[in-house]
Amino acid sequence: MFRVLAKATLALCVLLLAAMFAVRPALAQETAGPEPIRVMILASYHMNNPGRDVHNARIDPVTTPEKQAQLAEVSESLARFRPTMVAIERVAPDLGALVDPGYPAFTPADLAVNPDERVQIGYRLARRVGLEQVYAIDETDRPGQPSYFPFGEMMGWIQTHDRQAEFDALSTTVKDHLAELERLQSERSVGQLLAQINDPANPMVAGGQRHYYGMLGFGSGDEQRGAELNGRWYTRNAIIFARLMEVAKPGDRVVVIYGAGHAAWLRHFVQTTPGFELVEAVDYLPRA
């Protein structure tokens, strides 16, 4: 009788263990939480030479057959990421929807006449992977409000206090980077240039904030012009990222195409915000 009871107890234990292992995968799925939002920050030089930055590079035309072939290669490489969303540096007319208004009318013929990187990379990639819309997540100065980049105020303080030489020394890294970009255009493809710009070891990416933080010393007393510039620049980039948070959902794979000056802060937000995961652009760009 005891043997029968022992066998029955053993059989019951085996059944209980089998049931426990059967439900563990389901429990693991329930407790794992939502998928992260994977974001690639693709820092780009301004291909249409808008001249809006403090320091600007002279950019060769990207509408030539040679450059178009290189940009097509960039698009094919980025498509390997399988993006579900593309977001660009443009202010949406409807801040509730954040949809870019230009993309629906885009055709491949535009690539031969419009050098804007938002078209050449953003629209091209979105069309390549079959996206129905592109998101516009930028923020810009608003009437009656302080500038997001009060550079003139800081330079006024620098000149008044005879600190121009210090500012010039601080700007050396940026100027050298742009000079190298101009020189390498004839030696490297568009994909190779983008790979260099987005390399985490590039001081303009990994240490991009150092240039801005160096401006913190330009101020005194109640005239902290460098600190004000840093604060306003942070605010603009924080709003840009907050807009991305509005439209991205768990499991999305997002390519954010922005001017290289935004890269350090946008990467910072992706890396430090719960639910987001940074994907390195260099892993999806042609480097050979």
C-alpha cells in the first residue's frame, strides 16, 4: 500500500512540475514588458547648403549621377534596419499629428532636383521600405519667445569682455571637422562620409556637448550668456525628443535624420530614456 501511495505521490509531483514548466514561458512573456523602441540617430551634413549654422561647410552637389548612386546605396544599407518609422528635421504644421506634409507628393524624380537630405535620405528611405508617412518632429524659434540658440547675445558678451580669442580656440574642433568634410567629399562616398560623421569615436558625436559646455565660461554675474545658450539648446532638443516619444510606440524601429549638431543630445535622450534603445547608424552604413 505504501508503494502505491509513493508511486501516486511521485506521479502527482511530476504532473505539477510539468504544469509549472508549461506556464513559465507564458509568465515570462507577461513579465518581460513591452519591446523597446529602437532608434537610430542618423547625423547628417546639410546637403543643400542652407548656411543656417554658425559654422558651415561647402557641400558638393548631391544630385549628380555619381552621388545619386551613392545615396541609393545608403538607402539600401539603411533598409537592412527594417525601419517602421522615419522622422526628420522639419516643423510639422499640425503639432498634434506631427506628420510631414511634403512626403505624400514625393516622387523619385524629386531626387534629381532637390538636394535636401530630408528628401535624399529621409523620403528615399521611407519610400524604399514602404512607409505611408514621414514624421516631422522639429522645434524652432517662436515669435515673442527667447531664441533656442541665442548666439548673438553670447557673442556680444564675448566681444564686450575681449574673449574672442578664447571662443576661436573653442571653435577649432568644429572648424577642423568641417574642413575635413569638405576635403573628403572628393575621396569618399556619401555613405563613407555619413559613417565617419556617425562614428561614436568621432569627437563631434561622442564629445559633441563639450563644445557647448565650453561656452559655459562666457558669462559673469547676472549675464550668463553661455549658460543661457546651453539651456535653450537643450530645451529645443528635449522638445524634439519629446515629439518622437509622442509618435513612437513599443517595438518601433525608428530612423531619425538630423543635422549633426543635434546628434550628441538626441543620442543622450535615447540612451537614458526608459523604453528606448540606441542603434548605431555606422552598423547600417556602407563603409567600403
